[in-house]
Amino acid sequence: MPPGKTDYQMNDQNDDVRKRSKPPKGSSRDNVSSRSSSSADYENEAHLPTTDKERSREKRRIMKNIVLISVAFFLNFTSYNGLARLQSSLHRDEGMGTTNQAVLYAALVLSCLFVPKLLISVIGHKWTIPLSFSGYILWMAANGYAVWGTMVTTSILVGLCAAPLWTAQCAYFTKIATRYAQLTGEPEPVVVSRFFGIFFMFFQCSSILGSVISSTVLMPTEVENGTLTDDDIKLYCGLNDCPDNNVTNPNLDDPDDETVWTMVGIYIACAVLAVILVSAAVDELPKYMREDRSKAKEEAKRSAVNTVLHLRHLIPWLLVPITLYSGFEQAFYSAEWNNVTSKTKTTRIDNFDELDGPPLIQHMINQFGFITGSAPFDYIKHDADFISFISCSLGIWNVGWVTLPFGIVNAIVSFTGGHIVKYTGRVAILTVGMLADLSMHLTMILWDIDASKEYVFYVMSGIFGLTDGIWQTQINALYGSIFSDESEAAFSNYRMWESLGFIIAFAYSSALCTSIKLYVVMAVLFVGMFLYYIVEGKEKKRKRREDEKNRSNISTSISTDKYGDLSTVVISSVSGGTFKTSFDDHYENMTIPDVGKEELATYL
């Protein structure tokens, strides 16, 4: 191999040679292919290496790219998440911090519709990632000089960058997971789930490092005595946290400017390193996996249409509630922090009888501009209203330490989930996540908070890390597996619906008590999981129909030697499954791997 050229580049250069090596029309191979495989599948197959050495080298390269991108996201979101969860605390004057979140979400929803397809088709999946990281870096820098002009502008920029960033990452992982499955013969959904598990293991570690940085920098040298007693904690924190609570809490003092600049400097350094890592070391996808740049203008016009057209079938709609839940839970959890720290006065709603009619709609519209949220979209995993339990009861500086078990368990589950699903299936894993989430929600409803029993906070933090690791890896893998043929449009929809979940939850957050919000989140979870089970049932039926169709495409040819003895049986197949063939009263079990591939199995 010439120095400095990757396997991907060599594959691109050999495209023409491989295409010329295709058999002429009318050959047996062409007949099988025309009956059972699409031209896209055939072209993809043409790029498979032919020797074990080449296969091993390509598998190593794929794993290298998986790890490098995962580390880059770890670095960038260590920085971003650390600052994002402090927005309403750092920039409370005139509601600047919360208003920035509203602006960011509005830009994010528009970005989901228009930006990802255009940007990826023009600069590719790889370069979309560091370019999007750069938008986050500008937002981080603006936090050091927080005025309306800088914060609003950079919040819009982050909103526009978020959708193409996550779409590029998800599509990149899905495409190379498909390639890896072809190389190894493993089922594609298993590989997709495993790769997303590796990614989220690294990603969730950002919560660990971010927690250490924020708690270390924010730790006060001296804690002042305040007016919040143990009885006050039980009356005003956790489940009883409501918008009209007016209790002076010394646990919520703002950090000084020097502390803010220290954090901003550390976070910017991490994010810049992420940009360098992807730019210098990650491989771009080969040409046959990339979008045609010559069609960029056309794709730009159709990008929003493609995202909408993705909803032309029933399955994407059935997944909307569980996707909304992903946004609901994260927005709900992080918003509870801000219900404690926000100085905004709102109208309290104590029961569901007050939740109908135009006044609520008007209230939500008014609140949209002042969305109480510290976690703009990108996986701020401070699970459940647990955040308000911690900050209100133990102090802001303890949030980082208490959420350490969350990050550790989340990282472990994210990594192992992809391996476990191979044996248990996706349905079982998501069911465990649902049951664990419901158990924690019920615990918080029944919990009589006692700040002296800090270990309870740590245990619950670890359990929430378990559930969040399940939700994020498996919902991503679900979209990647079901919609692998239109991954960009699918993941744009995923981020759009998740973002809408954030917006809806934040819009009513400042009007409701924690108890009501718990019931709302549980209701969304029930509906989402019910419809998810329907999706899995439909997918199972679809795969069964495909298997039956593929079996009918099996073509068997028998050749004999010059003595007329049966010497060879050749199976040409495009389907997965185990088939039996007979010769000379002897039976052989033959396994043909990977739906959509053309394999020749020769038995002597």
C-alpha cells in the first residue's frame, strides 16, 4: 500500500477495477444477483476485501474510528455539559440564561429540518463533526463574556450545529457498523447496538469528568450558615418543590467571575482537543458510502422534505412517543435544578383540574421565551428531578460528587449493553429500563427526604445511570437498525422529536410542582413503551416475510466430474438462515450469513 493512503482510499481507487471484474450479463452470478439483490447491495459487496489479512486490517481501522470519534465527543461534551447545566445559575440576570435555552432549542428544531443533509452532503460525515464542535467552542467562550449579544448569537449557533453533529455521528456509526457486519458475518442490529454502546460508554464518562471539574472548581472555601433547616428541606425540596416557594438557601450562591473563567478555560481546552483529534486522525467514509456532492443543491432543497417524508410510514410515528420521552425525562430532570435556582415568579398549578382551557395555552406561550432549562439537548444526564433533590438539600457544589455514580454506571451500561443485547434482545433491555425508571419515580413520590442520609442520593444516582445508559444506547440503535437505508433523515427526526420533548417539558416546568411533573413523565413513558412494543412486533413480522421470500430465491446447481459422480453442490444465496441439501444420501447443514449478501458455499 502506498504510504499515507488508508484502506478507504485504496478501496476508492480500486472501484473501477472491481466493477470491471463483474461477470457479464447472462452469467449464473448475474442471474442470481438480479433476482435477489439490489444494485446498491451489489456495489457495497464489491468493496469487501478478499483475504483474511485485508479483513482484519479493515476491522481494526473501523474500531479505530469508533474509538477516536467517541473520545472526541467525550472531550467536547465534558466541556459543553459542564457549562450548560449551570446556565440559569451563571446568567440569571433578566432571565438571560433561560432565554438562551429557548433560542437554542428553536434553532435546533429548524436545524433538524434543513441543515444536516445539506452540510453532510457538502463536506462529508467526518468534517461535519469538527465543524460543529467549533460552534460549541464559540458558545463556551461567550460564557466568559456573557452579554445578550454574544450569548444569543452563540446559542443560535449551537442549535444549528447540534443536529448535523449528531446526525453525522449516528449515520457514520450506522454505515461502518453495516460494513463491520459484512466483514464478520454478524447480524447488523447486534453490531449497531455494540458500536453505539462503545460510543455512549465514552460519552457518559464526560459526565464523570465534568462532575469532577465543576465540583472541584465550585467548591467554596467556607460554607455560610443559612435559613434552610431540615424541616424546610422536607417542606420545600424534592417532591414538594414548587414555583412559588420563597426560601433563602445559601446552597445556591453564584460563583465569582474568576471561578467562571477558570471553568471556561478548562472546558475550551478540552473542546479544542476534540476538534484536533477528529480532524487529524479520523478517516472519512469511502466514496460509495458518502452522499454525492454534485447533488448537494438538490439535496438542500429536499432536506426538509426528506425529513418529513420519513414520516410517510406508520413505524416512525409509533416511535415518536418514546423519542419524546427521551427529551421529556432529560428536560424534566434538569429543569428541577432551575426551579430551585430561578428567581422567576410563576403561577402555581396544584392539580390537573387547572390544566385545561386557553389560560394554560397562554401560560405555556408566555413561558416559551423563558424556558427554565439548563440542559440544551445534548444529553445532560442528571436523571430525574433528582437534581433538585441534590442542589436544594446538599448544595450546588455537591451535585458533581453525587452524580459521579451516575456517570460511572452509565458508562458501564453503555458499553456492556451492546454485548448483552446479543443474548437478551433489545426488547428485554428496554423493558428493564422502563421498570427501573418507574421504580425510581415511585421512590421519589414516596421518599421522605433526609439530607443526613447522603448514601441514598448516591445509590439513586447509580440507578439513574443504569436507566439512562439503556435509553440512550438502545433508542439510537433502534433508529439505526430499523432505518439503516435512510439514516440521515431518521436521525434528524429523532433529534427533532427529542428536542420537541425538551421544549414541551421546559414550557410547563415553571408552572407545575414536581409531583405533577412526575406523573406526566410516567404517563409519557407508558404510552411510549406500549407503542414501542407494537413496533417490535411489526419488525418481527417483516423480517419473517423477508426470510420466506429469500428462501424462495435459493438457486442450486449441481456439477459432476468426468466420471459422472456427484462432486460439488453450490449454493448461491442472498439470504440469512440455515438450509439443508442432500447428495449421495448424505445431509449437510449449510449456514448462509447476512441478508442482502451474495455468498458461494462449495461443499466437496
